Amino acid sequence: MTRSPAEANRHTYDDARLAALYDVDNPPGEDHAFFRQVADEADARTIVDLGCGTGSLTVTLARKGRVVVGIDPAEAMLQTARTRPGGEAVQWRRGTSSLIRADEADLVVMTGNVAMHLIGEDWHAALGHIAAGLVPGGRLAFETRNPAWRAWEHWNREPTRRETPVGPVVESETTTPPDSSGVVRMHTRTEFLADGAVTEVEQHLQFRSEAQVRADLAAAGLTVERISSDWRRGPFDTDTHRLMVAEARRG
């Protein structure tokens, strides 16, 4: 059966062992500190973490007097999120941006390149749901990769063995150049040596220029406050920087 890009991404981490590997490969860092800073600056009382994954950031946003909602389509990821320390303090919802309620959030965050996993109309629909879900003056923060750096050229990997919390694995990865819409296809094969199980996952990531990000946010009714080059809000230059960190506000 052929899946659309959205469907392919939807099932990317819906496997308990892949969810465990996700946490190993994506430890907390400056990005988490940045999103917590944004939440504090906004004095956010309700935060939605869209595409929350295993919830490693989500649980750290929760505190007394604040409502935190984590949304993700993958049940395996949410199962990890629910059972991690602090998971009981978060409202977990399985699904997509359509689960954001009207005028619900002071802040919506998309981390771990979630924005790039939203392809074509799914991206525009998500921005629409986010805009409708933010209270007036509410904020959106996310990161995406600068296509000028052609990161996909460095993602191909020959089969490589490593030790992990779920046992030894052999992994390989192949990518395609972006299509006319900036969509890169990434095929990852993981063999779990303990029992010989193999997972093969195809992800789709859409690269967007700074101009496109700004235009798409504006079309959704979101005003861009800044686009930075790093987690310390350094100025962004298309020819120089790999990362775009976007902050926008509902007017």
C-alpha cells in the first residue's frame, strides 16, 4: 500500500523500540532551555507541545498553575511520555493539530523539526489550527532547517552497528534530494540483532526558505516576531546559518 507523505510520517515512531532510540538520539539541550525560556517570558498559563514525541521537553514545561498539553500521533511515543517522571502532570492527546482547542493556548511549541514533518497542506492546516488555538497575543515557537545548507547530503549512512538501551542494532539511512516542493525522503532501516526484527521507515521532511516560512505564517494570521539563527536568538542570515528558530504571535 502506498502512503501519502503525511501518512508515512504519522507512523514513523509508532514502535516502542524506535521510541526508545529516539530518546537516546535526541537528548535535552539548548533547544529545551530555549522553549522553557519562551514559556516563562510569555507567562504562559496553557502550553501546547505539538508533536511532543516522548515528552522529554513537555514534562519540564509543567508546573503549578500551568496547564501543559502534549499532542502526538504515535501511541508508542505517548506511552513513553505518559510513564516518564512528571508525565502525570501533562494532558496527553493522541492525534494531530486538529486537537488544539479554540483559544486554548498562550503558547504552542513545535520541537525536534516537527515543522519539517508537516508536508504541504498538512503544514498550512496545522498553522491554521495553531492560530485558532492561540489566545489573542498568544505565541508560536519552532525550529526548521535552512535549505541553503543542503543538510540532506550528509544524512546517508552505510549499515552501522551500535549498542543501545534496547540491545545492539544495525542502522542504515538513505535520502533523496528535495523535490520541487523542497521535500526530502529519508529511508531508515533498523535491525534489532537480539531477535532479528527489522523496521523500515520512510520519513518526509520539507525544507522551507526564510521567505516561505514568513509568508506561510502571515497567511495563517500569525505575525513574525523574529527568526533567529540559534537558541540564543542570534541574527539569521540565509547564506551563513543552518538553523532557523521562528517566533510568531497571533494578532
